[in-house]
Amino acid sequence: MRPPQWKRSGVEHGTITLWVLGLCISLLFLGGLSLDLWRAVADRRQLSSMADSAATAAANGVDVEALRAGSLRLDPVRARAIALASLDEDAHARLLDAIDVEVVGNRVTVSLRDHVGFSLLGVFMGGQRFDVQVHASAEPEERP
């Protein structure tokens, strides 16, 4: 006895192959998205840490003469130099897109900008990049 023959419709040939191919491309896209998002979050965390430490260090750049006279005030040139010296200690800081140290009154604000290149998403995005920017502020605190 012969096994039953299945009827094949010419319309359905390759449907599963196309569906699996579409699924693979979707999984590649989602995997690339999660990988690149994780890289951006990690880079932002590192930039935030660098900006915090530079701003905190710059808050120590007080005007010594004003302090001896009894007034707590930042020396803008000294605070900026301390912040930049703090950033120079980190090898990653040399590769940043932008570093801005602003001293207004007794507040030091450090702004850092970097970019994260897409890895797997670069196939879909054509070599674009994701920009990451952070800000951190600090000011000296008078304690008795």
C-alpha cells in the first residue's frame, strides 16, 4: 500500500523560509538594539562619574586670599584648572567630543559629551552614532 500523498499548493512554497528569515532579521535588530542601548547606558554612567568627580574636585579651588579674609569664594581659573587636571587623569577623557567647565559664582558645572557608535544596528543605521551628554555641578560648602 502506498502512503498518502499530501497535496501541495504552489502558493505556499517558501512561506516558512521567508517567515524564518524575517524572524532572524527581527531578532538581529532587537539584539543590536539591546546591545547598543546597553553600551550607551554604560558610557553615560562612566561620563557621569567623570563629570561628578571633576566638579567635586573643582569645588576645592577656593580663592585662598578671600578665604583668609573670611569669605568662601571660588577662584574661577583655579577651579577650571583643577577640573581639567582631574579629567586628564582619565584616559577616556582624552577621547571625548566636548569638555566644558563653567564657573558661575560659587558653582562649578562640568559638561561632557561623547558618542557611541552603533555596532549591530550599524548595519541598519548606516554608520550613525548615538550622542551622550552629562552635566554635574558642585559648590564648596562651609562647615564650622
